[in-house]
Amino acid sequence: MSDLASRLEPFLLLARSTKGASAAKVIHDAVSATGVYVFAELLELPNIKQLSGDPNHSKQFNLLQLFAYGTLKDYTDDTDRYPPLTTQQLAKLKHLTLVSLALQHRSLAYAQLSTALQITSVRELEDLIIDVIYAGLLRGKMHHHEKVLHVDWVAGRDVREADLSTIKTGLENWCRTAQTLLDALDSQIDHTLAVTAQKQEDETVYRQKRDNDFAAVVAAMRSEQRPGRERRAAEDLLGITRGDGGSRGGGSGGGLGLGGRREGALFGRS
């Protein structure tokens, strides 16, 4: 926007040193100049304000106000208040009208634009939109098949003092909406933190219970395995003892066997 305002500077320098017809000529040149789309500073100059009460040049002053605040509809509704527009001036007024529409709506149907800009051809409408984009007044996307312009950004226009209350109301509504969104975000953040903390606490409790249960199971298994090991140890010990006793018993048995045979032999002799 500062770049757009700087383009008016040469006309401000001229207007400060001119009056009457020369000041009216400065207005004509300013509204015709390529790239000049803001005019508030020119309107505030005393030399320019004097033209509003001059019957010979009041139309030029009205023309400057039209380009500062108005739209194509304002011109066509009361053409007698203004001097005839050149082709270049008419094109610029359409550019400014598109900017005004984009400031009010983020999505603009081609049908709405065609009516406001008094254009019947889609090709001509899209060419005008492209010109406005290249002029640095607007950023957006044209959707040819859907016949709609989506606005991403738009430059501001000059503001009447009478419009300041409307702007103030709009800013207050925006602030309330922003505060509502911030409150909702804060509430969501608090909820998320609480849920996260609860999950962490539940996870800690679960892990502690899991560890305790695991320790209990391990202890139970060890207590069950201890008698088995003791029994096996006892059986192993008994097995070794029986094996030794068996050998000794076998020897005794052998001895008994032999004694038996002796006794048998003795009884046989009898």
C-alpha cells in the first residue's frame, strides 16, 4: 500500500502550487495515471478542497471523490455530477470497483462481478481481473469452470470520515470473534493437558500394577518349583543309597544264596 501511495507524490507536489483550472488539471491527470489508486492526500490539500465550491471545477472535485471512495455504480447512477470519463479512467474505476467488492467478499461469482462491472464477456472479465492482480491491488485465484474468483488478499481504499464508525464496528466484531477463538483454544489446550496428564497417571499405575503382578507370579512359580526340586534332590539321594544298598544287598544275597546251597547240600547229604 505504501508503494501505491508513493505514486501519488508527484501530483501532490504539483497541486500544492496550483489553483483553479491548473488544480483541476492535476486531478484529471491523477485519476488517469497508471498505478495511482489512492487519492486521500490529494483530497486533503486546501487548493483541491477549494474546487468543491467552484462552479467551473466542482465536477473535477467530485471526480476525485469518486475515484477515492466510489464505484462504477455511483458514476452511472448520477453521471451529471462528473465530467465524462475517458476509456482509461473508466477502466481504472472498474479496477477500484472490483477492489471494493473484494474487500466485502472473499468469494465473488462471475455473475456478480459482471453486473457490478457492467461486463458481459467472461473473457473480458477475466482480463480485467488479471489487470487488477498485476496492478498489485489483489491476490486470488480465478476458477474458470466454476466461474468464481477466490480472494486471498486485497489492498485497501481511501476511507471517508463517515465510514470510520463502520470500520470501528467491524474491528470490534473481529476482536470479539478473535477473543472467542482464543478462549476456545485455551479451553482445548487445558483439556488436552488434563487428558495427557491423566493418561500418564494411568500409564504409571498400569506399569506399577503390571510389575507387581509379574513379581507375584515369579514368586509363586519359584515357591511351587522349590518343593519339586527338593523332592527330586531327595529322590536322587535315595536312588544313590538304594543303588549302594542293592549292591551290598546283592552281595548279602549272594552270600545267602551260597549259604542256601550249602544248606541244601547238607540236607542232601542227610
